[in-house]
Amino acid sequence: MSLSIQVENIKCGGCANSIKKGLMDEAGVSTVEIDVENGMVSIDGENLDRDAIASHLLKMGYPESGSVEGMKAATAKAKSFVSCAIGKVSSDD
């Protein structure tokens, strides 16, 4: 099974690294590919739960495009900033 979700706040390889690490913990996920330029997250695996994956992305600060507004959008942006920084540090290890 494959699915793709367009998300907000992906800015660099650090963001992509954080998303990959985070989503690999989701049940059934076997691979995660990130298109930074287009903000697209593509996931392959067995019995994927799209809602659970979208919720996990939101918790990491990468909400599905158009799904959050106002204060929730600002909170997601702040979370993505931290996630991005962690992803950059982790990719340097």
C-alpha cells in the first residue's frame, strides 16, 4: 500500500530526516520518501492508517496542507522548527 500526503513547513533535509525517523515508528511503514521542494511525503507499507500518519505528522509540526489555521498553524510551525534542528543534528552524526 502507498500513500502520499502534502504537508506544510518542510524546508530542508533536516526536516526530511526528522519526518523519516518519526514515521518509521508508525505501524506498517516500510519506506518514507520526502520531496522537500513540493512538501510531499510518500509512504509505503502494509495496512497503513492514513489518519494516524497525518496525526503523527501534525504532532511533529508538519500538518497536512490546509488542515490547520491560526494558532494551530503557528504552533505547528514552531514544532517544525525544532524538529528541523533535531533532524540537522541527527544527520550530522
